[in-house]
Amino acid sequence: MLRRTFAATAAATLLVGGALAGCSNDSGDDFAGSSGGDHTARFVQQPWADLVVETQIAMQILDKLGYQTSTNEVSVPLAAQAISDDQADAYLGNWWPSQKDTFQPVLDKGKAEVVGTLLTGTEYAPAVPGYVTDELGVKSLADLDKYADKFGKEILGIEPGSPGNATIQKAIDKDAYGLGDWKLTASSTEAMLAEVERRAAKKQPVVFLGWSPHWMTLEWNLTFLDDPEHVWAGAGEIRTLARAGLDTDDPNLKKFLSNIKVDTKTASEFINQVDKEGKKAEDIASAWIKANPDTVKEWLNGVTTSDGDPAADAVLKS
């Protein structure tokens, strides 16, 4: 799978300015040295299982259309920078509005364009397992501080630099809901889930950054916490972004990107296959392409190969 360790992800988050060199893609080339060109598709992603699989599906399809594809795993802020600086062509993981603070400036400057909505019906907010709601009655962020000692005054987060973590930290800094003496513990997504799983096995109170689609919502019967003070942006959809100028440079690629759609059930299945079944993203992607020809045809509506031939024939008959 196209993943890196937490340490590498954290290091990438600390990069500033144009220092994108050293973030490697699947071909081993330096990210900062890569450049766009005819029939090239450069993606950025985070180590989120559904996003990794969806990006892999897109790349495998484009490979069959004659494109040279690559992807780089970077933090959310660096993804915005890469799109803005023309070092990447597309991003399939724009959770909205939770990433608004990061991506709105890029969009306002005309450095990126929303070309499609990949998925609707998302949830993204601090959450507790269902047993915590049953035992303590915690249903809102306003309920947390009453049980501060039981939670250890700790909220578990994901990768450093993620917008979700930043929103939680802002709430803590502003003492929203009396959380001023709480702490945010940032880690990798995998490490956070492992810690929640450890505590859930003992029925210990825990609050963490949760989202749907994901297997966590079913496994732990999550309660996404209400936010009466409206400090949390939440998320309602996942959008596909493209760099500025892609519509002129490669309208065929833009058309393909705009066609990509995934439902919450499929995204959850991708996550389960990676996280629970231990399957490789590239294997999940190739199996999905073979098993879903009708959906693939929809993605390829109005799209051609690099030679101008019908795209569906190249992908589904190869």
C-alpha cells in the first residue's frame, strides 16, 4: 500500500514553503522535480484507506488510457500547496467543509478548481463509542468536561497538520465547552484507531476524531458529538480538485476526474479491506475495476485514450 510511517508523515507536515522534495511517489522520483506534461496525471493523497484505494483505481484506469501516473503521500496542507504550485494535477480527498481553511485560499486565488463531488453524506467530528453514551450520557461536546477525569482530559487526533486536529486545538485554545485544560494527542490515523480499539476492548471512556464512511462507525456504534456552539466545521461531502489550467492542458483528464463517484458503502468496503483484511490497495483497485464494469463505464463517459480512442474499450477489454 502507498503508505508511510507516522514519523515520515509528521516530518512531511513540518515542511514549509516550497520544500516538497523528498516526498516520494510510487516511481521513486522526487516530488518537487516532477512536472506535468502530455498524458500525465499526478495525484496527491493522505494515508486514508478509502482515498488510497480510490486514487489507485483512478491511476490504474488512466494507465490503461496511456497516461503516466504517480501519487505522493503528503499532509493536507502540502496537498493544497502542491495543487497550488502546479506540482500535482488532482486530489480526490477534499473533505468539505472541514478542509475549508486550508483550501479556500487556494480556490479563491484561482490556483485550483473543484471539478466534481466524489462522495456525499459524510460525517466528520469528535466522537465517542456507543458504550460511552450509554454509560455516561455523553452526546455533545458540552458533555465532555463533566467527565474530564474519566477521559483523562484527552482527545485523540489523527496526522499532525490535519484540519480536523487544528479545529480541535482551536476549541481547546478558546476554552470552548470548558476544554481549555484538555489536550489533543496527534498521531497517525492507524495509531489513533489502534488506541481506540485498545480502550474500547476495556470499555474505557475515549473521545477521538471520527468520520464516516468508515468501519469505525459500525464497530464502535459511534456517537458523533453535537456542537451547540458551532466550533466544528464538520463535513458533508468529499470533492475532487484539479490544478488551475488543467481544463486547457488536458480536458480529457479533467473530464475523467469529474466523473469519479463513490458511495459511502463502497468507500467503507475499501477501508475494511485495507484495515481489517490487510489487502493491498492496488489489488483492491484492480479487483474492483473488473467487478464493476458499469460503474467504470460511467467514469469513462466522454473520455478517450491518449490516442483518442474510446476509453471504455481500452479499460474493460484489456
